[in-house]
Amino acid sequence: MSVREILEIFYHSTNGDGWLKSTNWLDPEKDICSSWYGIFCVPDLSVIEIRMGSNNLTGTLDPSIGFLSGLVYLQLNDNNIASTIPSEIGIIGSQILSLFLFRNKLTGTIPTEVGMLSGLMQLSLQHNSLFGVIPSELGMLDRLSFMHVSDNDISGSLPSELGTCHAITNLDLKNNDLTGTLPTELGQLSRIGTLDLQNNSVSGTIPSVFGSKTFTSTIRLGNNNFTGAIPTTLGELGFLIDLELNNNAFSGTLPSELGKIAEVSNFDGGKLLLQGNNLDGTIPSELGKLISITDMDFSDNTLSGKIPSELGQIDFSRFYFQHNNLLGTMPDEICKGLNNPNDSLEADCGVTGGSVTCECCTECY
């Protein structure tokens, strides 16, 4: 099958007559490489890129796309393709670097054959209707840097084989139906910067290897079923942008070691979200060293003791302390941090039943 024949099938299967741009497609007098919209070639006339993002592609992705053996970049994002991902995509070859199929209407499972794309660096399948499990074969993608499969209907456990994707820097699987536990092997991904598993049903504890082996700056595990203590090894993270552990069932005390992260942090606008757990004990004063964190939420736990004045070192936007067993007076150092109209400071300082005295709070419970 010739390149022209494959592209003609692609045109018809994705309803090319309805594309927003289709300049010179199917024109027998026009050169594919120099004239057809969205097609890019190398000097030997091999098609290396198809760039068709946001172009109103509909219909299906035909299996013949896999026979474009020189393809390096496939960009079909932000369209309305409503089919499965053909397994033939795995025969494109090791030269493909980027597979962008996000924000379509794709269904079915992620083909195990994607694991054959050994050169793949970017896999973006988010915002579709994919289901089934994450294939363990994806662990063979040792050059993979970005894996975004969020906002689908993926279920099952996280495969431990993903821990062999040593080049990965961003693993985003939020808003799915994942279950099982967090594999220890993921904590050994030394280059990972973002791990996002929000809004799934992952359970168990956070392995202590997390933090001690990784350079993670963003860990988002909110709205899952995690239990156990927050590991002290998280204090060994390279630096911190977001640590979101909210709405789980974590228990025990807050580790003071988290305050160590700020020693190498130079980011402003981060989050420490701990609300909706079973945490007890006091709020460590060491958390005042997290000067890059502007949003802290301790609400809906059973924390006790006084709110440490050291938190006033943080140029905060939102501090939430309500629905705990905290006592005493809100430190002046924190009150002085209310500098902007949109800043929020909330605590259990209501007229009836309030345990914290706070004249500067924006909301009392």
C-alpha cells in the first residue's frame, strides 16, 4: 500500500470533507509533502509528521495508519474521532516519538502493541472514553517521558512494570477508575517530577521509598482510599510544588520532616492539601519553612494543640484549619499575612462551640 493510498484512507475514514482545513488533499496534481495540509516529510519523501489537531476530524482511525513506517509525530488531538485505537499502531516503528490522541471520543482499550513503540517519548490519550487496564507492556517504553491517560474510564491496578520507565518525568492518570495499591517500583523513578493519581480508588499506604528515591515536585493523590501514615521520607523530596493527599484515610501525625523540603524550593504558589483525613496530633512548626506553599488545608481532621506562629512566615493565599480540635488564639503572625481581598483564613472560631479565638479570620465555624 502506497503512502498516498494510506493517506486517502485516512482522509475518508475521518470524514475529510468536513475538516476545517484540507488544502490540496486528494489533488492528484499536488505533491503530498509540499502541498497537503498537515503533512510533513523528510527529503526521501517519507511522511514523518501528521499534524491535524483541532481540525474537526470525525469518524474512525483506520488500521492502515500503522503502515506509515516513517512516522515520527502523530498529532490528532482535539477532534471527534470516535473509534478504538487500532492495534496496528504498534507497527509504526521505533522512530515514532509523539502520539497525541487526546480530547477525542476514542473508546476501547489501550492496545498492548503501543509497548512496541520503543522510541516513544510522549503518550497523550487523556480526555477520551478508553476503558480496560493500563497494559503492563507500556513498561517497555524506556524512553517515555510523558504519559497522560487522565480523564478516561481506565480500571484495574497500576502495573508495577511502569517502574522500569526510567525516563518518565510526568505520569498523569487522574480521573479514572484505578484500584489496587501504589506500586513500590514507581517510587524508584528518579526523574519523575509529577505523579497525579487524583480521583481514583487506589488504596493502601504510600511506600516509604517515595521521596527517598525520587525528585518528585508534585504528588497528587487526593480523593482516593489511601490509609496509614504519611511517610517521613516525603521530606526528602527534591522540592515541592504540590503535595495533595486530601480526602483519603491517612492517619497518625503530620511528619515534621516535611519542613525540610523548603531548603531547596524556589517555587511560589504551591499547595499542601491534607483535608478530609484522620490525622491527629499537632501541626508541626517546621511547616512554616514551606515558604513556596501558598495554599494549606488542614481541615476535617482531628488535629489538636495550638496553631504554630511559624506558619506566619508563609505568604499565604488560603489557610484552612476548621473542623479539627485546635485550641488557642490565631497567631498575629498569620493574621498579618492577610494582604489581599481574596485571601482566606478559616478556623473553628464561631460564636458557639468555637475553640480558636480569631478576630482576623475570613470565615468562622
